[in-house]
Amino acid sequence: MKSYDRRSERQRSILRYMEQYIESNGYPPTIREIGLATDINSTSVVNYNLNKLVQAGYLSRSGRVSRGLRLVGKNGEPMVHNIMSIDKGLFVPLVGQIVASKPVPVPDDAGHYYDKENAINVTPDMLGGVDPANVFALRVKGDSMIDAMVADGDIVLLNRQDTAQQGDMVAVWLDERSETTLKLYYPEGERVRLQPKHPTMDAIYVDARHCHVRGKVLTVIRRIH
């Protein structure tokens, strides 16, 4: 890390707290946690100082993703920290449900904000080496993916990404309809085939310009009946 000497005392406190938090937990703190630890009552003030630290090259930031802050090393690259073990509690946000049948509407901001009460405890091997700050969970409603071993009531862990390979199981946003669905993804020129895995359900064909990948499924957590 760079020397903190040229930063304000408030910014030095933020950086020191982030170092200690990441060392103990294996992932970065939220803005709210930073404010509580450094006696800053306003999240906007925390955010202002974080942006200053990003501009100065002390931190990197992953957009609106919760826990998307990273300390930057001397080489200018984000510092890598081990994912915490299950006994310390690795959590990902359970942000709602996704329908594995016909597309249905969801809020525009689904997946961006969550409370710890809506998080689920997972193990590092369930994430396949993906940064936990980029992972979110959705509860599945419907059975169109039943032949892919995804049943009604199961939970899927997804890596937040906007691209996919042929045959990936993804959550997609259909902007013309303001709807989302969980399907296998097959790009076919100017259209995309969204393929269910159910013996009696047909594929959905949509204009590629209006089909946006929101996340790729990493793991399915099976509901025990």
C-alpha cells in the first residue's frame, strides 16, 4: 500500500479500518460499517471520502455492488485477499426471486441493495473462485429448469456479469417488457433463444438488443422437501 501520510485524518482512519476489516473477514466493509467505525454519521460523507481515495489511487471500486471496495497495492492493482471460511461466515445477498417459467416484472434496482438479514451463508467452494462481492442469490419460482436440476423453491447463486457463453444458465432482463427470467442462453445472430429445460415448454425468442444478461448461475442450493 501507499503511504497514508498525505491523506486527511478521516481518510487515514477509513484506510486503516478497511485494512483491519479485510484482514479479519476476507472481504471489504460496507459504507455503513465504515461510517460506524470511523464516527462519520453521514453515508454521503463516507462516500465523498471514498471517492477521493479512489481518485488518489488508494482504492478501486466496483460500481454499485455492495462491498465493492478494494485496497490498491503498490503496483496499482487491487489487493487480493482470501475468501473467509465458513466458520467466520461468508454471506451473499438474497435479493429476491426469479421466475423459471415465463418472464415476469422485477424492480429496476433488484440486486443492488440488501440488508444482512436478507443474506445467506455459503462456503467458498460454492462460488468457484468468484469474488464474493460480485455474487448474489435469487430464489427460484417455477419449474421450467427442472431438467437442469433447478426446482421451484431452490436458491441460485449468480455471478453479476453482463455477458454469457452459449448454453450458460443466466438471469436475463428483457427491457422492452421490463421482465426477467432464468433460462439457458443461446445467441443466434440478431435474436437470442432463451431455452427452458422442461419437456413441455418451448423456447422464448427475443431481440438481442433488448436482452441483457444480469448474472450467470454458479451454484444451485436445493430446497429439502
